[in-house]
Amino acid sequence: MPTPEVTIEGDVLPPWDGKESNYVTIFALIATTLAWMAVGGRLFARRKFWTIGADDWMVIPAILLVTANTIMACYADLNAGIGRPLWAISDEEFALWFKCTLASSFLYPAMMSAVRISVLLFYRRLLGPTCQVLQMGIKVLILLTIPYVITYELLLGLMCKPPSSFWKPFQRNADCGDVYYYKLHITLYSISLAFDVIILVLPMKAIWALKMRLRQRIVVCVLIGFGASACLGIAYRLTLWILEMRRYPFIDPRWSSNPLSQVIPPQFDRYGWTYWVPSLLESNMAIIGASLPALKPLLSHYWREHPNHKFFQLHSAHQSHRGPGQHPEHPGRSTLDPVMS
């Protein structure tokens, strides 16, 4: 049985109970499983209707990068003390903590850029070559992801001299600088948010100009919104990052008496909730949102094949007739077949 610890002032404090919550691992496995299901359904639907395109191929490296980030999150949670009180984490565990964080930071721009490129390629074939301004905007955004990734990777790589100081707590404070790291991530997340907002609004005008019923246009815009849903994740992450670095939590005496408390910010007391969970939420939400539009034709096909299913009977109660603009042979199909219908 662990014995009580005594602070410098002589206060007797209860020992850590040794319980591991592992909430990061649980969240990571659930979120990434849903992402793989969405991607699997997307590829199945596209293959079934012979509509597989460059955007579908691009989502494959995206989901692999997201999975790599999930593996790092789980490894850090299970081996680096994520979720424990800071004073219960050893020097070696903090070193592993920082290694996983650094690897995830390097992975982030490439991971999210892969998702964005997949969404942009989807826009490109969804709206066709008629919207020249939109097509040019898509090309520019795809090209801008290259300097976005390279610049951030270089700035992150040059943050510590030598780079190995990043995961050595006592050297890190002298050779890296938390202020640089904080400002670098604020800049990265701000640019990412700007990217995602632009991607969200980019096709809306062209979609609204399509000759479809109002309801169909709304449905398409909503599906497009799901495709760019990463902007919600990054907005949450950016807000949390700013607020968290301004938070001054209660410092446990057992942590303040630890020499590591002089070189590790006290805000790390809930790093799992403020770094890993938002990272997993943003990346997996982006993958799922980007795959949802491709699932619509699969559901429409299943609807036509199983019209008596309870779910479709409930949905059909709101649609008593086929309106103008629908496919003449297949009610429910829009002029965007077969990509979106």
C-alpha cells in the first residue's frame, strides 16, 4: 500500500490511488473507428456506382495519417502518464510525453492538408468545369497547402537547438521556449481555421445557382458543410489553446515541490483534454464530414431497393410527390448524380 507523502512544509498528503482513466485512448479508438467506417462506406459506395475519383484516392492517405495520430495518442495515454496528476509522472514519462506531442505536431499539417485536398477535389468534380472562377480557386488552395506544410515543419524543426531538447524537460526550457511553441501553434491553428472557412464557403454560390429545387440545394449545402466540418474542430481547438495558456490552475504542493514544476507549465495538468482530445476530434471529424456526401447515393439506392424499411417509410411520410427537377426515372436523384444523389 502506498505511503503518504510529505511536502517541504511537512504537510502530509494522500498518495495517488494509481487509477488510470485512459480517457484519451477510449475517445481515440471510438472516433477513429467511426472515421474508418465512414471512409469504408464512402469507398464502397463509389466503387459500387463506378464513381470513384481522385478525391476518394486522396482520402486514403488522409485516414492513414489520422490513424497514425490516433496510435500516438493512445501510446502517450498508456505509457506517458496522460491523465495522471503531474506529480505522479516520472522524468522518463515526461520525455515520452513530449516525443509523442512533437511527432503529432509534425504530423498535423500534412494530415489536415490531405483531408482538405480531398474535399477540394470533390468540389472540382461535383461542379464540373463550367465554374472557371471556382476551379481556379480550388487550384490555388491546393497549391497553398504546399508552403503551409513546409513552412510549419521548418519552424517546428528549428524550434529547439538541438532538436532533442524538446523531449528533455530540463534542457527544453533553456533550448526551446514555450512562448515560441505557443505562438507557433496559435499561428498554425489560425491559418488552419482560415483555410477551413474558405473551403466551407467557396462552393456555396455555385451550388445555389444550380437548377435544382430549393430543398435539394439546401441538402447539398448541408452535405458540403459536413465536408468542411473541420472548421468547427479547429475553432474549438484554437479557442481552447488560447484560454488554456491563460489559465492559472491550483498547483498541488506535491507538484510545486517537484523540480520539474520549474520547467513544465502547470496547465499540463489536463493536457489530455486540451491537446489530445481536440486533436483527435478535429482530425476524425474532418474525415467523417468529408465522407458523408459520398454515403448519400448509397442510402438513396438502399431506399429504392427497400422502400418498406421503417426508416425510409418514416422519411417518405414527408415526401408525398416528386417535385420538378428530379431524375425522371429515379425519384430523389438530383442533377448532381451520381456523386451526390
